[in-house]
Amino acid sequence: MPILKQQMNKEALQLHAQEIFAFNAQASQVPGVINLTLGEPNFSTPDVVKTAAKAAIDEQPLRYTLPQGKIELTQAIADYVQRHYHLKYDPTTEVIATIGVTESVFVSLMSILNAGDEVLIPSPCFTIYQPIVQLLQCQPIMINTAATNFKLTPEVLQQTLAAHQQVKAIILNYPSNPTGSTYDATELQALATVLREAGIFVLSDEIYSELTYDVEHKSIAQLLPEQTILMNGLSKAFAMTGWRVGYICAPAAVAKPMIHVHELMTTSISTVSQAAAIAALTEGEADTQRMKDQYAQRRDVLYQGLLKLNFTVIRPQGAFYMFMKVPTKWQPQDDVQIAHDLLAAEKLAVLPGSYFGVGGAGYLRISYAASMADLQAALTAFENFSKKFN
């Protein structure tokens, strides 16, 4: 067996368990823990979605569908993105239903990259982008955005492009996990101007697009339709993380080989999940608005509470995460040690910013996809922990 291990894919051997999931697993073993780690909505999946799934099960048999999804689903996706983001995609050639946005990212990168290509990734960022790029024998170019309020600026983008000659694509995620920052229309236009001239692929992960609070979401696909591979899904907006439904929208010439890659990976996504997704996209928007309104209330309570405790925190414009700076008086412990200390001392589980890459060190990510009671308990835990350093 050791000999066989030496013959395995070298990049695969470099992979390790995602730190965010490992920490969450550890925290889940603590009795009475206040767990604000994962981006897991605490709402139930809307009833209309569950009803549709049950009906699909009763309508046996459940068969394979087209690899890209049933036409009813791809049509529902096309209608949804046109209704919400003013984008037009052909449901027969430009839409692919995937097993969550995670598969969307994997399929997109696998379809466009050749070994040695470079991919720009503004950081801190979601934890899967960098290892997938590396697994495909390509080079992630991490762009530290901490100095620019956790947003990529056109100036930094131009400088990075000038310094790297093998750039094939950029991955944008907005609203952002882990910071909750997003781009307004002016900021997005400035980035699009640079990207249009560069002529690279734009992989836009917009999974939190329905959860914006202070600014209307605008997809970069509106500005760069021929360059953009739009990735989105139902996990966050419809509280459907376990249903595993994402989607890709892209120009037909780009989408065609992506469908083949997706087909080799999964054949098609679950037929039951497809039925649930159709119901969500066509009948579940009121439920999304209800959840969004409550997330906004939770954000405000958590934000104001942290400010009253004299913490420095980024006010999120979207998603359901808050990025809190580790106070100077808590040092010299780093954010990873602080997260472990908070768990041990106060039974409060939040994630170290370091887990999200360059620019994240010295911060803690707090998920407010939790009950108001848990958020109030978290504020008390932060206050009690902070008193130890007075």
C-alpha cells in the first residue's frame, strides 16, 4: 500500500480536511455550545419546496434526467435570473444544474484551465477555491484585500494582471464569505472595465445574491456576458443547504464542454432535488424575503452589540457573516488560538479569519444565520471573555 500511495496524484496528496469543518466538528462536541461557525441557515426549508419533493417521491419511478437538469428546472433557473438580475440565458444550452455551487466551481475550473494557468482570487475568501485550482495543477494568485476594506479595487487588479502573464481567470464572490462585503454598481463597473480589456474568464460566485441589505445586487454577467461564468444556487436564499442544488449560467460555447464535464462527474443531480428546486424558484420568493428580513434584524443586533463592547467590526452589506477584528488586548494570541480559547472558556464557536486565507489573520468570522437568542448569548460570551484581559 505505501508503494501505491506514492503513485497517487501528487496534488491530491497535498489536500487536507477543510479547517472550517474540522473546527465545527470539534465545537459540536461541546455540550451547550453556541455554534456560530458554518453558514447554515437555521430556518426550515419552505413548505412549498418540501411538498414538491414529497410529490416527486410519490410519483415513482424517479429516473435519470438530462445531465444539465430537467427542462422544467433549467427553464425555471433561466426565468429566475432574468427576473432578478436582468440576464438572458437559453435554458436548453446555457444553464446547468449542479450539486451545489461547490460542483459549479469545480466544473467551471476544470472546463477552462490547462496545467500552469494562473487564477486570481481576492482574499480572504471561501476555502474551496485555492485547493481546487491547485488540484488542477494551476497556480492560485491570492490578492490580499484587507487594506482596501476587503474589496478588490481596479488599481490592484491592474497591478496584479501586469505582474502575472498566465492569468486565465478570476474568481469573484460577492456578497463575500467571510466578510459580508459586496460591490455597488459603480465599483463593479470599474472592475469590469479592467476585466474586459484583460479578456479573461470571470467566475462569479453569487450564492448570496439574494441576501443583500444596503445595496441592490448587480451581477457582473450584466456587464461582461461573454466572459462571465455565473454560479449560484439555492442553499442560502431558500435554506436548502442539504438539498445540494446549484447552477451555472454561461454562453453556449462555454457551457457546452462544461455540460460534458458535469455529466462525467455526476450524470445529473437528484431528481427529487430538481423538483424541490423548481418549486423554490417559482413559488418560494416570499419565503426568501421573510428570511432576508430576519437576517437583517440579526445583523443589526449583532453589529450594534459588538460596537457597544468596543469591538472593531466590518458592517456586512450581504450574506450572513460578520468579520470582527481581534482586539489588541487579546494578543499575542493569534486568531486561531483565540477561537479555541473562546470555545473552551465560553462555549462560543466562531471561526478564525486565518482559515479564509491571506488578509484574514487577526479576525474572527461570526455567522448570524442563527437564532436571536444565540446571538445575544454570543454577545454575553464575548463580553465575559474580554473582561479577562482588563
